[in-house]
Amino acid sequence: MEAPTHFAGIDRRAARLLLLAIAAVLALAALTWQPSPPQLLSVDTQAIPTAQAEARTGNASSPAPQQEGEEAQSATRDVDLALYDAITARVAAGENYYQVAVAEQRARNFPVRPGFAVRLPTLAVTSAALGPLIFIVALLLAALTGFAWWRRLTPILDRPARRVIALGLLGWGAAVGFKPMYFVLHEAWSGMFLALALALHSPGRWRGAWIAAALALAIREHALPFVMLMGALALWRRDWREMAAWSLLVAGFVALLAYHVSLVGQLTGPQDPLSSSWLALRGPGGWIEFIVLCTGLYLLPAWLAAPLVLLPLLGWAGLKDRLGLEALLLFAGYGLLFMIAGRANNFYWGLMVAPAWFVGLYWVPGALRDLWHSARAN
């Protein structure tokens, strides 16, 4: 039998209130959430769906005419993917990343101001240097992440069959976003490194997680919430050495990000349009949509997909292990971020957390079981 969850033996009244609250939230999500009109990123039937195209300045427009030879590609590649393809190809040919990125984004009606609108160079430069070997790196990262989660789950799930189920949920979360056609997406790589870091982290043995998180942060600044959470938890435990390590990573990244923005600023001017604000305040619908559109849930009807986005949080909350607390705080924090920031066409931000998100589903039956038994206790 599965080990008891945090909900075992809690006060009967509290258990009943929790069950009512859970039922209400799931029902509300099922009845009210409607996805944005879908459009596939590519002709691949396994492609991630996205909200209908909007201009990167916030208004509907079409990309600028592309050079001959790119038209066939643009017919089968989303404009974001085609942009990253072109940048990587030109960097591989020996051109300067910043000059190429600014030129390509201008030519395709993508904003280049503020400097954050231009991606960090890490992924493009690495992909250009590795060429086809990037697929080997992806396989190694996927294998390492799976192995790390197997080891992390071993003290929690004693039977191998149970760990296989949990790893299946991990694979399901990563299956849509982390595949060759999306290897130019920064969030796909950064999200996998964060999943690896979450599995590797342990008080007193945090260096592997630190390296994985640093790589995630070097690819996409959206990994910063994970780093800050790890630092805050280290502070809570009064582990000054680990807290200092995470703080150093934040400080170093902020300095490098400022340098990145300054390099972009040297190539742009007031004539370049500003990107529309990320502060979209889309509420719970934005949170749900970001996860649904980055996972296989987009294949399900909205009334079923929406509750399945939220249920893993219940599982993580019930898990009686440090991993449960870390995952709950991490995923709830990103959920809050997705409610506040991110336009509909930023849906791919969900890839930052999608790989490990649904592992929490494993503990949902146990959490509901213990809540039910507590609610019925004399």
C-alpha cells in the first residue's frame, strides 16, 4: 500500500473543507476555461498548438517578406521557429550573433526593444557550434534527467513498477515540447534543465542542481524563479553556503543580462518599436492555457484538460517528502507568474515547467484517499 500523504489524520472539518474547495476549483476550471483559437506551430500532427498569431508588438500583422528559399520553410514552421532557424544558420556561417539576431528580428517584424526582446545567445551559439550533434546532446540530457528522477524517487517509491509509472508521467510532460522540431526553442531546453535540477537538488548535495539550473538560466532568463526559490529554501534552512551559491548565481546572471541588454542597445535605436508588455493579467485561464498548449492535454476537450492541469498540485501537496514541498512551491509560483505575465502568443513559456509538472499526478489518488478517510473519521 502507498505511504500516507500529508492529509492522513487531519481534522475532519478541515478535510471536508479541503475536499469541497478542491471540487469547487476543479469544477470551475472545467466549466469556465476555454482555450484561445488553436493554430499549429507546424504541419506535424504532434505539434504544439498555439493561440492565433499576433504581432510581437501586440497587433495583428504578417511577417515581412522573406528571402527566396525560405518560403517553403515558413509554410511549415511557426514564425518564431523560422526566426531561430535563420539566426542559428547565420551564426553557424560565422556571423556575429547580436548583429544577426537584431537584423533577422527587424526583417520579420519582431521587436528588438527592450534588449530582453532578443534572446540570450547561449542556445543559438551552442547549436551553431554543434550542428547535428545537438540531437546527441538532447538524448543525453533526456537520459540524464530520467536517471536523476529514478534515483530521486527511489526512497519515495519502493517498487520499481511505481517508479516506472512516475517516470512515464515525466515523459508525458516532456514529450510534446522536447523533440527535434522544437530544439531551437529556448524554453524547451531550459525547462528540461530545470526538471533535472529539481531531481538533483538535496540539502548538502546541491552542486549538480546548481549546475543544471545555471545552464537553464544561461538559456532563458525565465529560469530565475527556480534559482530564487532554491536560495530562499536554503535561507529557511540556514544553510549559508548553499544560499551564498544561489545568490552568487543570481548576481552573476543579472550582471551578464545587463551586458546582453547593453549589446543589443548598441544595435538598436528609438526608431525600433518597443515590444508590448508581458503584463497581460490573464488570470487562471492564462496559467491553464500555458500548460495545456505545451503538453498532450491539448488533444483533450477543455472541460477535461483544465482540471488535469491543476490536479498535480494536489499530489505534490500530499507527498510527504521534501520534493513535494519544493515542487509545490515551484509549480504554484510559475502558475502565479503565468496568471500575471505572458500574452497568448507567449504560451511556450509553459515548457519551463511542463516536463516535471505531471509527476505530481502519481500522488493524487493517495491524497484524495487520505482526505476522504479524514473527512469520514469519527
